Amino acid sequence: MDIGTTLTRFLLEEQRKFPGSTGDFTGLLADIAIAGKMICRGMSKAGLIDILGATGSSNVQGEEVQKLDVVANDTMIRALDHTGHLIGMASEEMEDIFQIPDEFPKGKYVLMYDPLDGSSNIDVNISVGTIFSILRRKSTGNKATLEDFLQPGAEQVCAGYVLYGTSTMMVYTTGTGVHGFTLDPGVGEFLLSHEDIRIPDRGDLYSINEGNARYWHKGTTDYINHLKSGAGGTSFKGRYIGSLVADFHRNLLKGGIFLYPGDTKSPDGKLRLLYEANPLAFLAEQAGGAASTGEKRILDLMPTKLHQRTPLIIGSKDNVAEAERFWAGA
């Protein structure tokens, strides 16, 4: 499709490929795009109104809540609770399932999201983003159940993110490739800018928080030392923003590997399976990349709780396979 095609038209053209479709899913994605625009508007005013800094409370993860975390989470709810596309939502910022209120129609999908990934970087104007994942509900009642959310990532029908940076981009997949749209603020619409994104099979960028090096397991230490040594003839460059969605987006376009492995401090990893690892793993695989715990494919993991954590190694498929060999040999 032509570069500059609006997201609305792109979604409608995709819908027409499935004659039996109801438009429900198209409407849900369009609503997520609207929520992204609303969050972007709030982000652009962050230094002018009192929405920077911490709230003084902690979320269910035990992490300090930023004011914009709350704004973004509330924006997602307000944009999506009344549309009739969803039966429930789950967020990194909420302890339990958000049930669609009874006064609104109920839908056949559930939405999981990280309303503002990388929010600790907001005060210093570093790129952050909203990550989302969509599943078909499994239950049949009038309320969403844990069963609806606790599905392996391979069951996702859609995943994506909205990146708030030098430009605002929405990147998503429905299992037929990965496409990126850039927000044109002049017309208020996302326009196709990156069609059928493919991550290089191998890249020369690695992203890891080296401040945690003293906690690393042997496989991690050996692998990072291998990259730094230039073994194999590749001169690797370390690039770490500390905002997962921004680090992932760079490597998606340029190739490379992002690692947040389990270690002696966090044996189960730090990143959330449902809100971060699964949606980004779906995107990575659809772009020709890979995502692993170091031992298992991320999308094969069977979640047991809403806020489950996991190690994550994600990026170019050859880089991820090489990292797995170091884990296996440790």
C-alpha cells in the first residue's frame, strides 16, 4: 500500500480481505489509535502542567507510580470501556481485571497493556510508549475471567505499541507482518510510514543494563564478554536507553539483541509476560526475529497469573540463537 495511506484506510483494506469480518476488530484497533493520540497530547504538555514526577504511591509491581502512568492508564480505560469491543482489560498499573461496566455493551476481546512503558524516563524527555496485546475471550459469561487473559502469547490476535519520541509511531501486527504508522499532527492521523517491517537476521547492536552485571549468571556474562571481544568478526555496539519499547523499536529497525535476563537478584526476570514480553515477542517473530527466555520461546509460555514476570532475550533471530547457546552451555 502507498506510503502515506491513513491507518483508517489501511485497516479497512485489511478487513475487506476477510469477507465474514464484522468490523469489530477494526474498530478496536482504531480506538487504541485514538487512545494513543490522547496520551501523546498529554505527553506533549508534560513539562507545562503538573503531571511530571511520582505520585508517592507504588503499583502492584512494587514500583513507584509516575503521574503520567496514571494519566495514561485512565486514558486507555476512558477510550475503550464503552466501545462494545471488549469484555475486560488488564494493565500493569492495576492489580485486578478491569471489567467493562454493565451499562456498556460487552465484546469478544480482552486487552492487556502497559500504559506507559519507560515512565521513569519521562522527566528527562526520553522516548516512552504504550504496549498492547489483544486476545479473544475464552469465557462465555457477562464478565471477563482470568481464563480470558492467561493464554500463551501464541494465541494473540494482535499486538503493538505506540512510541512517543521525536515523532509518534504506532506499530502493530495481526499475524500477517508488522506495519508502522507515523502520526501527522497537522491532520491528526496516523499515516503508513513503514510497511512490512523486517528485522535483519543479525545485527551489531546489543542492549542490556550493565549496572546489573554483578548479579548476572555465567551464561549472561560469557555472552556479553563474547560480544565485546569482537569474536566472529563483528564489532558490537552497546545501546541501552532503559525504555524497553524504545530499545526494542531501534533493534526492530536496525537489527540486534535486547536482553533482560534472569539473574541472582531477579531469578524470574523483571519484565511482565502479558504486558511487555508477549506483545513484543509477537512483533519480533512477525518481523522475522525471535524472542526467548534464554531457554524457551516466549510465545509458548503458559501464564499462571496476571503480573507474571519473565526473562526476555529478543531481537534478530541469529543473535537470539547465539545467546541461547551461551545459556545452554553455562
